[in-house]
Amino acid sequence: MRYIILLLFSLVGCTPAKIYEQAQETELVEEYEVIQIGPPQRHGQWYTVPTVHICKSAPVTKSRVQLSLNYWKKLGYNFGKIYDNVDCLMLEDLTGKITISLPDNTFVGPNMALTRTLIVNDTKEILTAKIYIHRMYATTERVMEHEIGHAIGWKHYYRKYHMMHPSWQYGGHNASGLKREVD
């Protein structure tokens, strides 16, 4: 299992492009020993308040998404309006949007969910985020909250019981280090 962990670390932020896509995922993995030192890290942040678009295909309800956003709102994050039952194939401009849908053919592995964010490399501004969530995990506790965390820029944090822990079975509601810093 240590090999997989090192591979995940090597994938984070390794791209020379001006704008890049950052993928973070919630995994089902076997037990391993990793201790992370220091606070949670971000790979980007929104410069505008993102709206949330739940695609027609998405296995989550508007009320479930609202609960997930409330977790982050208590930590100081802001979100715009939630749009439900959206035809996401018709969305032309994804800038400023967090979209939620079923996985597409680029989603591989035994993951419960996956979030991809488009970030300007120089400024670390998040332009858009897309959350893919499997139908069977749509109502699983903490999965949506964890993925919203990625959508607002948080990386995985290897601390037991933490919201951003990459393994669902070792994660929890601990939000230490995630409170929004006011500029």
C-alpha cells in the first residue's frame, strides 16, 4: 500500500502547463500507516463565489448537496445558488461552476467519487470543478462533503478522522486546519 500512497503524492501538482486539471479522489484502500505533519494544504482557491450545478444524471439530491455545502459554510466558505436537474451537456461555460454528475468514461479505479478542478497555475485560482460520484455512494456519509472540499481547493490530508483523509474508512468530521482564512 505504501507504493499507492507515494504514487498519489507524485501525481499532485506535477504539470508544467499554464492551466492544469487537478484530480482528487476518495478511495477504498487497505490499512496503511502514514502520519502527515503540518496543516492541510490547498492546491487552489476560488476568486469568485461558485454556483453549484447538479446534473440530471447526478445521483445526489439538492437537499443532500445543501447539507454538504452547509458543512463548509460553517467553516467560512461561500457558495452561490444551487441549480438542480441541469442538462450538463448543454453548459457552454463552466467557469465559476461546481458541477456534480455520475462518473464518465475517464473515471477509473475503485473510487467512491472523484473531483477534478481547473486551476490557473500562476495564481492558483480555481476556474471550475467537476465532482463525479458513483450512485451507490451518493448518500454515504462524508463522501459529498469530502468532494466539495476538493472542489474548493483542499488536498488529501493523511490524519485519521479528518474530513480530507483519502480513505473513507479512516476519515471523519474533523475539520482542523480547514477554516477559511479571511483575506
